[in-house]
Amino acid sequence: MTIKTISAKWTVSLQQGEPTYGEGLEEELAKQLSEEIDWEVFSSLLQELGWAKVTLTNNNNWAIYDWANHNCKGKHKHRNNDWMFELKEDAAWFTLRWS
């Protein structure tokens, strides 16, 4: 049995109209943490199955999503700046184009 540690970095920036302490903030933070943990477990499993992981420094561009959807031959998944590719060739082309 392999034991892995999970670390997550996240921040919360409250906007006007978003929940504050006592108004659902705890539930929102718990949801975000749960999603982050789920992604870490899921991406680790994919890596064990041979998928390649690419982490971008800037992922706020719709062109990246469009490029991946039109150019990747295999499956791909992403969350924030982390991208997972079924085919190492797709990961290599993605890295060359977007890193």
C-alpha cells in the first residue's frame, strides 16, 4: 500500500454578495477544499495509469481550452493550472505551445 500526502494552496477572495462568516462561508470553503482533494487524488491515479501532468503558470486564457479540445488526440482533464493528458505526445505539444 502506498501512502501519499496531499498539499493544497488556495486563497479566498470575497466579492460583494458572497457569503461571509456565518452566512455559508464555511460550507463554501469546505466545498472548495473537497474539490481540491478530489482533484489531487484523481490526478494521482491518472499519473499511475500513465497520464502526463503539465502545470501552467497562467491558465486564464480560453485559447488554451480551445487549443486542447481541437489538437489533443487523446483524453485530457484540467483543474486550474494543472492539466492531465492521456497521451504523452499531447502533453509534449501542449507544453511547447503554452509553457
